[in-house]
Amino acid sequence: MGFEPQQLGKWLVAIGAVIIGVGLLTMLLGKTSLFRLPGDFDFGGKNWRVYIPLGTSVVLSILLTLVFWLLRYFRR
């Protein structure tokens, strides 16, 4: 059971499409306050800045958990 080059090409195209979709979604949603939730830490000095998206990470984790749970539920 080998991994054919055509299958690899299809997977790479699919992964690229997902990355492009996530990038476009991030650009569109970046203009809203979605990525500046309470619990996100932003601090820095004159020439540096650190952003720790703790609140956003928790919300995305919950959403992805629900999506994958629903997918698993409806596949049965």
C-alpha cells in the first residue's frame, strides 16, 4: 500500500486551500473585535509588543470541540 504522487498532490492542494481560507477569514475577522477578547493580554515597550490571546484561544477551543463533536455525532 503505497502513497501515490497524485494523492500527495491532492492532499497538498487541499491543505493549501484550507490555509488560504483560514488566512482570508483571519483578515476579514481581524477588523472586528473577535481577536481582542477579554482575557487577551497585550503588553510591551517602546520597540516591542507581546500579545497572548488567552481568551481567544479558549473560545476557539470550545468552538472547535463542538464542531468536531457534531461531526462525530452525525457520522454515526
